[in-house]
Amino acid sequence: MKKVQTRLTLPHEIEVKQQIDYKKIGIKILLYLPLLIWTVVTIYPFWYMVVLSTRSLAEIFAFPPPMWFGRALAENYRILLDRLPFWRNVWNSVYIAVMATITTLFFCSVGGYGFAVYEFRGKKLMFNIMLATMMIPALLGIIPFFIMMSYFGWINTPRALYIPGAASAYGIYLMRQYITSSVPLALVDAARIDGCSEFAIYRRIVLPIIKPGLGALGIITFLGSWDNFMGALVILRERMTYTIPVALRSFQGQAQTDYGAIMVGASIAVIPLVIVFLFMSKQLIAGLTYGAIKG
């Protein structure tokens, strides 16, 4: 029979283990405390926005400022609907953001596929010129943009807010980098040998592989289009065509700015962004980090 040896844990060993545990706890606190503080700082503006949406104008300007919910939400919501066709403005924002996302995903993926797969004269020069346009501030192109949209007759129309940016330099660059790092050229050549057309290669082979990249670009495009204020302010002229940012901005042009109603509209405007990010955050992270972790 085997002898079972037992060993008693001495008191000083217990103290050492407890010290090690306390040390680990202290390290975790030091690591997570800054993250907790940063989380509170990040969430607080959204929290305060929702709080102000439930307060009257007098309560908003009271001192100390309100830090908890009030009872004026229904009144602020009524004021918002009385002064604006708000749900029409919400639909305008949704329509423009969705169309911008669809057109950008198609044209940028096709452009990125062309730069990644094909070889043609002037390819490097064209690609570098395209990248150089990313360094030009968008505000410098506001006046030419307005003149071009006037020439096309697109003033006060939603198409002016999603067609011009369909083939964005950043989107083509992102798709080109993603296709280069994820789609083997040997696979494309094999499909050509089998008689597959170029568009069929793009649709049946390339698109399924680059779905994470498309997800990342789609989220970036949707958020950018949803938050687009300057372009919509320049193009849109009538209240029925306003997007949410321009509609909320119109409150400040009246005799009195009702911040409670503005906060109600802003709170509603944030909801689609939160939903999109919650459901698509994995695709965003996977798409933006694929090239960094590929070995």
C-alpha cells in the first residue's frame, strides 16, 4: 500500500499567500480604476442629456443643475413635435444613412478590388493621388460641392448627401488593404482558369471573404452619414427635408432656445447609433484589426 503523506500549512505560509492575494487585488484595482473613471467620464454626457430631456427650461438653468430625472419629458416631446416634423426628419436621416452605406460598400469594394487585383499603367500614381485627397480638410470643398450640386439640380434633395461620397478615398483604401491581406491571388487566378467572370469572382469569392471589412466600413459610413451636419446644412432648405442634426439646429434660430426639446431629439437620435454599434461592434473590431494580427 502507498503511504499518503500529508503536510500541514504553517502560519507564515498562510500569511505569504494572503500577501500575494492582496498584491494581485491591488494591481487589479490600479488597472481597472482608470478604466472605470474613463467610463464614467464618457457616459456622463449621455446621462446628462437624458436627464435634461426630462426637465423644464427653468430647471435646466437652475443652480445647482439637475442630476436626476424630472417630469417634463412629455411636455418637451410635445414641443418638439409642434415645432418640427421630427419623425419625418428621423426618416430622412435613416434613408440617407442607409443609402450612403449601401452605395459606399459597393463602389469602395469594387474600387478596392481593382487596386488589389489588377495591374495597369499608372496604378500606383492614381492610388497615391487618391490617398493625398484624404489630407485635404472636407470644409475646403464646401463651396465647390454646393456649386456642383446646384449645377446638377440636387439642392434640397437627399441624393446630394450620399451619391458624391459613394467612392470615398478612405473606403477604397480600407477595402484595398483588406483584400490584399485576406484574398489569395492564386484563388482569383484559379477562378479565371475555370471560366468565372470578373464580376462573378468579385461576388462569389471576394465578397464572402471580406465581410468583416465590409462590416467595419459600413459602420463607419453609417455613423458618419448620420452625424453629417455641414453637408446637410448646405444642401437642405426645407424643414420636411431636414436631417436630425439640421432639424435640431433650427431650434436655435427661434426667439427662445428650448433645450429640453433639443435634448429629447438628441436622445432619440442617439438610439440608432447605439443599436448599430451593439450589434456590429464585433465586425468593426474584426475588420479594423485583421491586418494587424495577420501573421
